[in-house]
Amino acid sequence: MQLQVYDISFSYSDFKALKHISFEAARGDIVAIIGQNGSGKSTLLKCIARILKISAGTIRIGNTALHTIPSDKLSRLLSYIPQTEEVINGINVFDAVLLGRKPYIRGCPSTEDMDCVARLLERLDLEKIAMRRLNTLSGGQRQRVFIARALAQQPSILLLDEPIANLDISHQMKVMKLLQKLAGEGMTIVITIHDINMAARFCNKALMLKQGEVFAFGLQAVYTPENIERLYGMEVDVLHHKDNLYIIPQ
């Protein structure tokens, strides 16, 4: 499902955090939002998730304006995973993922709801720890639980704020490969990410933000030494190896 962001702005009181942002994400896209801290990455994601209300512009999902979509319908179209998640004391993995079925449950969870959770636990290699409490899990395990919960909503669009932050390289690769597979199945994915090499490797589009404005948007061609130097204030070399880009600070 296509996501269209057109000329949106957002302010925190007198501070204009986003200024005239426009981009599109089509079915199967993984869009990486990259930029320095304070550039507006997380704010943009929250505006798309309708956590924050934009002051100007339009966001559309398919042909429908985001602000006109009822909350119950939106929760079936779009799922958002924040950078930090609050862990509910005592909740186990199965029940945490089951919370993602809330948009579909009327009264008690159905057999379909339980089967959906079981399939997701198996897919994300969580079935062996289904009864473990979240507060006993590693960071990588916990992140997979949050992704499974988001997928339980059966969304067309998945938003993730720094999904590989604080993970070791093995878990980073597993999460990014999972997102790539979901995109291959037709999901539209938008993520904020600090690791520019991971972005270049796994995301087919990049939205570069600088001081709340779009600095560049497009395919891998936007990863030029000039763009990266102006974005981060540092010189880099951009190397090509086995169809992948590698950005190396000088």
C-alpha cells in the first residue's frame, strides 16, 4: 500500500521541527530516514503514525487522507514500533504478541487470533521462549517480540524507530533481513536508522533529513560523498563491493 507524505510541517511550540517534508513509499519499499540527531527523524515517524498532529500538508495511505481514517481501521493498516518500549511487568512473550491482535478481538481472543500469534512466534524464532517473561529476554529477543506484536496487527505499513539500536551485529543482521523479507512480501516499511551502511545495504530508498528539511531523497544514487559530507559534516569514501555500498569515514 502506498504511503504519500506531501509538504508536511510540524512544530513543538515555537520550534519548527519539520519543514515542508515530501516523499513517497510504495508497496515493497524500505525507506531509511537518516540524518544527525535532532534532524527530525523520530518526529517524522510519529507524524506518519498519527501520534503527532501535523500543522500543514497531507499524509495519505493509498487514496485516503490519514486524518480521516478511523482509529480502529488505522490500527489494521499501520503499525508503529517506537525506539524504546515499556515492558509490562510479568507479561510473557505469547501474551505480548497477542496484544497486537487487539484491533481484531471482540471479547475473548478467537482460535484465529491464537493461531496468528503461534505462526508469528515460529516465524521469528520465538516459539521456544513463548512463556518467558519479557524482562528476562535479551535485547535482540525483545526486539523480535515487538516486531511480532506489530505484525500481529497484519498491517500494510510498518514504521520502526531505530529498530537495530543497541543490538549486536548478529541481531542487527537478523532484524534487517527480516524487514527485507517482509518488504519482499509486499509490506511498505519506513525506518529511522543511524547506521548508514545498514541503510544502504538493506533499504532501497533513503530520505536524508537535515535540520527538519529534506536534504535528499531517492535510490542508492543519493549516497554520494558530497551528500554525506554535507549531511554529517565529515568526509567519506563510498565504495562498491558485490552490489553493496560501503560508506567509510576518511
